[in-house]
Amino acid sequence: MITFDQSIMLDKTTLEKYDITRMHEVYDKWPQIARRAFEADYEPVDFGNINHIVFAGMGGSGAIGDIMAAILSKTNVHVDVVKGYVLPKTVSPNSVVVSTSVSGNTSETLTVLDSTKQFTRKIIAFSSGGKMEKYCKEKNIEYRKIPLLHSPRASFTQFLYAILKILGPMLPIKKEEIYESIDAIEGLSKEISSANLSEKNPALDLALWVKNIPTVYYPWGLQSAAIRFKNSLAENAKINAIIEDVIEACHNGIVSWEKPLGTQPILLEGADDYFKTKERWKILKRFFDENNIEYREVLSNSGNILSKLIHMIYLLDYVSIYKAVLSGVDPSPVRPIDYVKNKL
């Protein structure tokens, strides 16, 4: 049973004191943002019959590629997610390359975009402007401009649902399933938003529990949620996290719990996990119980894969914001990232 630390409470005044640029207010509106983005008047694109898609992007843009890969995982379409400078050798004239940079100035994604035209003409790019918009207009590359909201990571649903609309003809997901995912976060918002800073808020509860470095276990299919959680904890709460596939961890990583050294396990469990994966969860939890290792479970909702992923990402992103504020940290600045960019 999850217990709430009644000695520590978070109120709206404290939230606004540390979240100076009001990131939480954007998150409070994620369901409305998602619905508005999906219903916006974006022109869809269809490159015809395809068997290979490459999603190129870093950070939050890369997370969109991870979700698209999950959506396409049960089709015959081969998917690559590129988080770097180099396209895979498998790119051919029949490949589609989707480049996403929320800022429009991500050097890795711009490099990939520039090299893509050597291999295929089936290219589309998404950004809020920047160098990417200028490049696409000069090179006559299919391009869609999507507005930035607060920051690239806070703009996640704005970009995700706009891209779902634009790439819709090429994706094996129905309109009803997309609306199902929006309804899912709409319901969740009542529990986890800043309007409910109480002991009944599961995101706040988990943020209070995290005292050290989380080790996040996930099943195949929920990898994108785990990656996003690790990135959000780093950017917002300014803490490290470890992520591991639960099946692989049972062949190596689990041994590290003989000497936990302050790490804390968080289990991301899917409602429809493979039956052998469910068996592994039971064994892992029994191991933790027998060794007096406290852990937390985050259970997905039911529904299609998009619904599961966005529901879990929404909750875990809030965890990272609440964790930042509880630590007296402003979640918005990312000075080390700025440092690296300024040195390039």
C-alpha cells in the first residue's frame, strides 16, 4: 500500500515560488492541448506504401519517435529512431524520414535532415521554426510548423498529437484510439494536476517517496515511457535515474540489489504485459519483499498502446515537476544543456 508522508505537504504558493515560469500550468492543460493539436487544420501527408520509417530527434522530439515506434511495432514496417547525427545504412529511396526538432535548431537533427536527401526524397520535418523551417523552405522539403509551448519538453503533447494528425494516413492507429488516449489523460488530470495537491495525488505521492536515485524497470512496449521519465527527472528535478528492461535486468542488473547503495526501484507495469513478463514481475517483487527493499509500482491504464504510453508519461512528468519543487529547484532551467550547446 502506498503511504503519503503527512509531514511534508506541497501547496500552490510553494509550487509557484519554485516553478517560476509556471511549467505546471502547461501540464495542467495537456489534455486540452492534445485535443486542440489533433483537431487543428494541419495538412496530412502520405508517402504511399512504405516499409521503413526513420524518426530523427533528440530529447522530447526523440521521445515522439519512441512512441511512434511502439505504435508501429506490430506492423511489417521497419522503424529506426535516430538520436544522433547518422542515418542507418538501411535508408533507401523507399524509406520515409521524419525529422523533429521542437526548437528547430537541434544540430544533430539538422545534420540528419541535411544528409537524408542523398538517400530518399520522402522527407518531412516538424519544428516551431528556427533553422529547420528555413532549411526546408530553401530545399523544398515537406514541412509543418507547430507552435512551441513554454519549452520543448512541455510542448510534448502539442507536437505528438499534431504529428499523429499529419502522419495519420501512414500510421496503423484509428482516430477513435487517439481520442481514447486524450480522454485517458483528461481523466488522469483530475488526480495529478496542480489543482489536487493532496494525499490523493499519485504523482505527488511518488515524488515524495523518491529520495535517492530511482532504478526504473519497464517491459517491452513501455520503453518510451521509461526513457521519458529518466529524461524528465534529469531536466526538471535535476537528478539521475537508471532505466532497465525488466526481463534483461533479471539476467544481470538484479544482482546489484545485493548492495542497493540508496537506489530505489520503480516498476512500470503494463495492463496487458505478456504473461511471462507478468510472471517476472511477481518474482521480482517477491525478491524485493524478501530482501526488505521498498519499491513502488506505476500501473498503466487499459486501452491501446498510445493511451497506455501517454497516460504513464503524463503521470511521470508530473512526478518530475513535483520532485523539483519539493527539492527547492526550479524545473525549467537546463544550464548544463545550454553549456554543451554553447561549446559546440
